[in-house]
Amino acid sequence: MKDDNNKRSALRYFNIERIKSFRKEFQEAIGGTDRDFTETKPGHAIFILAVPMVLEMVMESVFAIVDIFFVSRLGANAVATVGITESVMTIVYAIASGLSMATTALVARRIGQKRRQEAGVVAFQAILAGVLVSLLIAAPGVLFAKKFLLLMGATEEMAEGGTLYPAIMFGSNAVIMLLFIINAVFRSSGDAAVSMRVVMVANLLNLVLDPLLIFGFGPVPALGLAGAAIATTIGRGVGVLYQFYLLFRGKYRIRLYWSSIRIKIKVMLELLHISGGGILQNMIATSSWIFLVRIVAASGPEALAGYTIALRIILFSLLPAGGLSNAAATLVGQNLGALNPDKAERSIWITSWVNMLFMGILGAILAIFPAFFIELFIEDPSVVWNGALSLRIISYGFIFYALGMVIIQGFNGSGDTFTPTLINIFCFWVIEIPLAWILAIYLDMGLRGASLAIVCAESTMTLTALILFRRGKWKLRQV
């Protein structure tokens, strides 16, 4: 009896200590930390980095969810206009993500090598590159907004009523570029909690401004669809201003000094070389979504609206996996910089198992109750039916998506952005688009066929990435 009591007491003490340890690490993750992640056990490092990164990604997705929630009150045409615009805005996200990948690889390496001031120089080169690229996108985006909508399958009525939405979104793409790039600077240095707070500020502003500008209130006029674009731009713009304040005045691993603000040709070329692969990688993936939208549009506005809502839900669901993947990329870069490739690889496998468990459960929930989630955004029976169909099918592949995201980010964190690019070319352009056309158009399966093509392509991508990752060539990458 005495031994049993001792065992129960020991077990209770052990559980209490575990709870205290978890609470302490969670507070450290949210509040920020100055610990050296190259000297931290991979499991603990992943948790402390991943918690704020997951929250950041979830809050970033709230931009899209909030917009579509309020815009859906304007009708199917407004939702479809947002869907068409977002399908091409993914090119902006692709470029921003590509620059962020390069920034992560270079900054994380220098942090791992204990060269913080050089990491700040890299940060400025990335910011400068983002500003220059955004200017090239803004002008044509504003000038040809209406033609773009018509080209993507919008009706004349949709184009007339929705032109301002793409014009504003493309014209203000600089805030998206900078928000992505500067947050990548903080994350890759190990200050993931800072990135989380930036997105939180931007999100709160968007949440308040969206209904105010879309529907109007008091002296504020109802701007409709254009109000959604303005609200998002203001929210992100304030977030960027906050980022610059933290870069110049904050007390974090990376600071920008006036001496950092100069062009370093060698660093810029290395950044562009790595980001070229990252941009191409994302462009290949995201441009395939543009063609998918065009294929789905052939099934009518209801199918396109349902697909748009389903895609927003899926992207929202995948963002926690994206946060975990970003944590893995940071640890890969820092540990390679610290000449510890085995620890870098171990970080990938630990993250992969956690990601697959989480996404497997979430995918099952979405597949079982798809209509419930679609009805949160719109009540039109035809749109709900189409959205539920697409959501259920795409959710079947969540475990594959979870594993693939981590492995791809493992490559990117090492600075090898070209291997994922080749994988994307094969999976999205050789498999996904032709298969979607065959199933949706040629075999007349419509939205069902397009959704099946997505699952097939993403699963193939994961298996291909897994085979190449296990060969280990990424460990030899020098940046």
C-alpha cells in the first residue's frame, strides 16, 4: 500500500512538473526568447519557434477569412471576383514567399554562425528587392484590372462592379511584400514572437475596418467590395510601419543600423539567386491555381464561388502546418550554419510527425462535416453544395500535404530552392493541370474532377520530395 501511494505521489509530481515545464516554454514562445536554438534540443526548439509561427500563420489567414465572410454578404458575384483576384494575387504571394525563403536561408545561416550584423545587411537587401519588385507589379495591376477580370472568366457585370478590388490589391502589393519579407527576417533570426505580434496588429485593424468600409457606418460611406481591399491594405500597411520601428528601435537579434542601409552586390546576388528558385517554385505552384480557377469557372459562378470558399477554408487549415514548416526551415538554416547537419535533419523528422498527426485529425473533421464549414460563409444552397464537395475531396490528402510542406521547407531552409522547383514543375504542370482538364472538362466531372486532380498532384509531390530529401544532398548546400 505504501509503495502504491509513493508511486501515485511520484506520478502526480511528474505530471505537475511537466505542466509547469509546458507552461514555461509556452510563455517563452509567446513572449519571445534570447536562447540559442543551435544549443537547444530539437523538440524544445521546434515548440518554442512553432507556437508563434503557427499563430502568425493562423492570424495571417484571418485576413482572407474575414474578407470572404463579409464579402459573401454582397452575393456570389462579389465572392467570385475575390476568388479570381486572389488566384492571381498568389503570384504576388509567390514572389514575396520566394524572397522570404532566401531571406530565411541567409539570415538563419548567419545567426547560426553568430554573425548578427551581417544578418542585418542581408535583411536590408531583401527589403530593397521587395520594394523594387512591387513597383513592377503595381502599375500594370492598376491599369488592366478590368481586362484581367474578363480574361479570367468574369462576366461583364462582375467586371464592371468589381474592378476596384483587383486595382487596389495589385496597386498596394508593396505592403504584402514587405510584411512577408520582414517577418521572415524576424522568424529566421529566432524572434518568431515578434512576427506574430506584427500580424496581430495588422489583423485587428482589418477586422475593425472590413465591416466599416464594406457596409458603411455613420459618416463612413459603404464602399462595397472596394472597402474590403482598402481595409486589408491599411491593416497590412500599419503592420509594415510597426516592423520598421522594431527593426530600427527594437532590442532583438537583428537590428537595422544606418550602416546596414547600403547595397552589397555580392549579398544581393546570392539573395536573388536563392530567391529566384523560391519565386519560381511558388510561381509554378500558384500559377497552377490560376489555371484551376479558369477550369472551375467553366462550371459556372456557383461552382467557382463554392470552390473559392472551400479553398479559403483549406488554406486556413493548412496554415498551422505552414507555421510548423517555417520553424523547421529556421532550425535547418541555423543548424547548418552551426555545422550540425544531423540535428538539422532530426528537426525535420520530428516536425513531420507532429504535422501529420495534427493535419490528419483536422482533415478528417473537414471531410466528415464539409457543409457545416461552407455554411458559415454563405447560405446559397448551390454554392454550399459545390463548396462542400470540393472541401471533402481535397481534405482527403491532408496527411500528405502535412509531410510535403515540412520536407519542402527543409530544402528551402538549407538554401536549396531549386529542388522543390523541379518537383513543382513535375507535379503541378505535368500532373495537376492536365489531369484537372481531363477530369473536369473532357470527362465532364466539373468541380469534382478538379478537386481530385489537386489531391493526386499534392500527394505525388510529397512522395517525390521524400525520396530526394533522404538522399541528403541538401546538407552540403553552401550559402
